[in-house]
Amino acid sequence: MDFTGLLCTLCTLRCNQWLAIVIVFISYIALVGLLRYRRMAKIEAPFAPGKKDLSEMTVKEAHAILNQLQELEFPHAFAKARKMALLKAGGIPTMSKLFAVTGQNNKRNSGKRAVDTEIVLREVQSKPRDSDRYASAVARMNYLHARYRRANKITDNDLLHTLGDGLAEILNVVEREEWRKLTDVEKCALVHDIPNPETRLYNFQRKTLQPWYVRPTFWSRWGLGALLVRALGGKVPGSRGDRYQPGGYDLMTIGPDPQKEHGAEEMRSDIEVIKARGLATCPFSQAKSGHFE
């Protein structure tokens, strides 16, 4: 075979390789699209025309849908929405003043405060209404804000605005950045979770420049994401000993350091009240009856 023939053969092989890569890539995209739309259809199936009306959706059904959305469909959107809601909360005059007075917006405390708040909101959004973790998260949220509400440093309107933004931002981020819009069923539903066996506390999986509550592992310290964090000047799990509490968090004590070991008794009474309410039929019934937790 002469040189020209060899060159043509090599070019043909190279073209075939690229063609195979393109076919595999297109097939993968098509399969992902098929499976994602199949999941969307499965979510909508119980509420298709002629079946249940949206007004008959139960809290358990809403929770199951919400869990699929934030764990499988739109994890990035849900995480970003919580951050955006907290950022906007800092723009409320009463809230920003309180952050400044309590020192929760300084360099040392602001990172932990943001992670703590995201954890509590995520627990409320993702856990079943009849679970201990849901009740503990709501009770802790109530306790951490109670004395400021009594002193009128945080008003009911401030709380409603912040909680409402948490939902509104989910709609905004999904609409603006995700691969599809939310369906009516999913909008209705909008209104690895076991303790660390060594510490009996919960570890946080989302990694930021400050690794609060993240369990140190070889991958979390030396994986590609960890190397990028190091390059950007951030800290990896296990940095500075127990500074970032790598053992995990406890919903009964999470929050600013001055309140860390306080509130257990107040929370227990709140937890009993929350559990005593039971599961309502309509996801919005708590709001209708005047309960916004």
C-alpha cells in the first residue's frame, strides 16, 4: 500500500471514530430525554384528566413529588433558589440590621449562618410532615427566631417574605435555567438521609469554600472538586481540626454559637404540637388555618 492509500485509510478510521462518538453522544442525550420525560409523565399520571383533581393532592403525595424534583430533576435549581432567597432576606432592613448587630454577617460567622439556614430549610422542604426530622427542623427554626420576634426585631411580614421567597425563587430559577418548566402538578406540590454512624450526627453533602459539617474522606479532600477549592483558596473537609464541625450537625442544636446548647425544652414542646396536628389532606391547609411553619 502506498503512502496515499495509507493516509486515506487513517483518515477513514479517524472519521469513523468521530462518527461513533457523535452517535453515542446523540444516543445518550436521547435516552436521558426519554427517561426524564417518562419521570415527568409518571409524576403527572395520578392527576391526569378524569382522575384526581389537584385540590385532592395529599401532603404525602406533595412530599413525594417535591422530593423527586429536588433530588432528581432540579437539584441545582433548588439549591440556588435557597441561596437566592437568603440573599434577598439580607436586603430587608430589619433583617440586615439584625445580622449586623448579632455579628452574623461578619467573615467568621456568615459562612456557617448561610449553611445552617440552608440545612434547616432543606430539612423542612424534603422530609415527610410526620417525620422527626421535619418536626425538629421547624421547632429549631421557631426557637432561633422566637426572641427576636418577641422583641419585634423580626416581624411576621419579614418571615413570610423570606419563606415565600424560598418558593418563588424555585419557580424563577427553574423557569430561567432548567431544561423544562414545572408542570401544574409540580407547582401544586411545591406549596441519603441517615446519621453518620460514628457520630450519630448528620453530615452536609454540599461543598462550598467553607466545608461546614462535611465528612472528611479521601475524595472530599483530594478529589477534583477539592483540588479546585484548594486552588481558589477555600478549605476542604477536616481543615483546621474541628473548626468546621466535620462530625456533622444536630437539628436540636444547629444555629449561631451563642444558642448552640440552648432551646431543647422549648423545641420539645413545639415538636409535640407539630406532631399532634397530624397530616392534613391539602398541602395548603396549614396556611389556611393560620399556621405558616
